[in-house]
Amino acid sequence: MEVNAIAQAAAKHHVALEINNSSFLHSRKGSEDNCRAVAAAVRDAGGWVALGSDSHTAFTLGDFTECRKILDAVNFPEDRILNVSPQRLLAFLESRGMAPVPEFAEL
């Protein structure tokens, strides 16, 4: 996988790449090095990441503990993480052409 090329293309086209917490716990054990490389490449390209929990139970929904460890390890800028607030995610989506959602204006 050409991690740097993917990260550069994603940044150029304003596409966020996902770091998924389940990669470290369940289905993709051993992918820590790949996730670290992706995070560093996105950081260097000036791109965005979104965090996912891939949860199928309420107990782990929104748990990004392992993702945050990877981002911290590569000094990923907090302001380039999409889903830390509803406002940031909505602003990103609007910048990609999504119409504002009036019902979300107060979030």
C-alpha cells in the first residue's frame, strides 16, 4: 500500500481517512504499524482523520482509546481530527458541498 500517496491524494481532495479502534482489539490485530504509518502520512500531508469504533455493542460505541494512542504517538494535530465535535464534522461536510442541516445548528 502506498500510504504516502494515498494520504496526499486524500488531503488534496479533502477526503478524511479513518483510524478504527477495532483494528487494535479484534478483527485486525497486528495492524498498529500500518495505522501509525497512515496517521503520520496524513499528518505530513495536512489531511484529516476520522475515528471509528466499528462497535456492535453499546459498551464500546465511541471508544477511541487505541486510536488516540496512535495519534498521540505521531503528534497528530488535534484540529485535524474530524469527530471530536459535531461542529467540526458538520463544517467539514459543508466544505465538501453538503447543505447545512438546520436541525443541527444548535449542536
